[in-house]
Amino acid sequence: MAEVIRIEALTKNYHTDAGEVSVLKGVDITIQSGEFVAIMGPSGSGKSTFMNILGCLDKATSGNYFLNETDTTTLNKDALASLRNHVIGFVFQGFNLLARKNLIDNVALPLVYAGIGAKERKVRALEVLKSVGLEAYATYLPNQISGGQQQRVAIARALINRPKLILADEPTGNLDTKTSQEIMDLFCELNDKEKITIVLVTHEPDIAEYSKRLINFVDGRIQHDGLTAHFQASHV
């Protein structure tokens, strides 16, 4: 099984008026293709900083980060952006949809940056909207659909470039319990059927249990890394 993520001795420091603050302290992680990993930890534990580095939105102070077998530490800003756009799909807590664009245009937005023509953008956007059960709402605006449906649109947008990896940051944070379950079932389906690697940050233990592997951060270090109880029980 191929590695999608390999992190070696990763550190991240920030310079503040009070001096240097160490946020990540020698983190080592390998995530294989097809894994579903939940990341948890208290506020200030380093999990958000870690996710920003995984998403090539920030750079480590030291250590190595290989994404899809590419050493990200050797890449300039443009090369990082290209790698990010081709390999990663992002899903955020706040959906981040464009209010004045219909669902097709919202989903197709990453293809605009990739230089894909308008006709192919529409075809592919409709294809992924169908995969999340929203093809009938393609011409709706975001404020015409529910929060759960908006998150499905955000997931469709994350899928449009056919990524190897989805990074989801608190994707159920703005949703009720029933809708959260539906969104997590969709992530499980993408992982099981499409074999997309998923790394998800959450503060909710019941959401983390949908994953197959749990990593806990405390004070910039990994306190725990192992199979979730739910996954262990289903494979006894």
C-alpha cells in the first residue's frame, strides 16, 4: 500500500512578542493510501497547525513532509499550490461556499484554477453533485438549501479534482446530530468505495469513531495513535 503522507521529525515554532513558541515538537506520522484517520486534541495541542501543514497552507520549521511521495520542503509557493490542487480536497466547518454562485459554479471552482474549460467543468460538477445526491439542486444558490446539503456541496467541491486525499476540518461542527451522521456516512462511503484517504479533525469523540484510526495530540506531540474502538470491534 502506497504512502500518501509521511511526516518525519516535524516541528513548528512561532515567533511572538513573548518569545518563540513551539507548537509542534518532533511529530512522526505515516498515513497509507485508503486510510480514514481522525485527529483530536485539546485547544492549543497543535492539531490545527498540523492540518495546515498537511494542506500545504503552512510550512514546518524543521523536519520533512512527503505528500504523495513528493518532498514538500523542496517546493516553492507555486509548486506547493499545484501539488495541493491536484492531490488534496478540502472540507471546512463553515462550508465556504460563494453566496452568489449556484451549486454547479461552487463545485466547479477548483477546475477554474486548474484551467479546465467551461463545458467540462459543468459536466464534472454535475457528476460529483450526483454522487452526493444533489444533482436536482444544481442551479440553486447556497442559501436555498439546508446546512447539511451545503456541506455535501462542499464535499462535492473537494472531490471535483479527483483527489487522493481529503482534509476535513471540523466538518460537522455546524450541523445537528442527524445531519452530522449523514455527512459522516458519506465520508465512510467515499473511503470504503472510492478508497479516498481521509484525514479529519474533530473535537467530538462520536464523530472520531467513524474513522478507522485515531491520533491524539497533546502539547504538540502525539499522545496516542491507534485503531478506533469501533473499527477494532468490527474486525474482531
